[in-house]
Amino acid sequence: MRSRARAAARADTWVLEVEPALPLPDLVLSFRADDRSPVLDAFLATVAVHCPDTGRHLERLGRPHTREVSEQ
């Protein structure tokens, strides 16, 4: 699979594929409960779309994803 970063790379930027592909490490989200930043909301909405189990956890925490995020 080709990296999207390669298509957006500038002339002075090198983008190299990691071969062989490595599994991703476990990821953890950490944010302040009272943070209502539009950027955080958009990020959490994206996470909820691409990681439905995490989206359900966010909804239980009172952080439903209210923005519709297109899948890319």
C-alpha cells in the first residue's frame, strides 16, 4: 500500500515506506474531561468513526461524536 504522505510530500521532504510493514503499538487516548476544543472534538469524531468500540466508550463518557466525519 502506498503512503498518502508520499502524494503530499514537498520537494525537500523524503517519505520512505517501512518494509516489512510493522504492527502498530497499542494506542491510548488521553484528554481532559472539560476540554471542549473543536480540534479535540473533530479528532474524537474521527476516532469514533474508524474505531467503533472506542466510539462507544466515548459516548458512555458523555463525548458522543456529533460531527459527521467522512471515511477516507
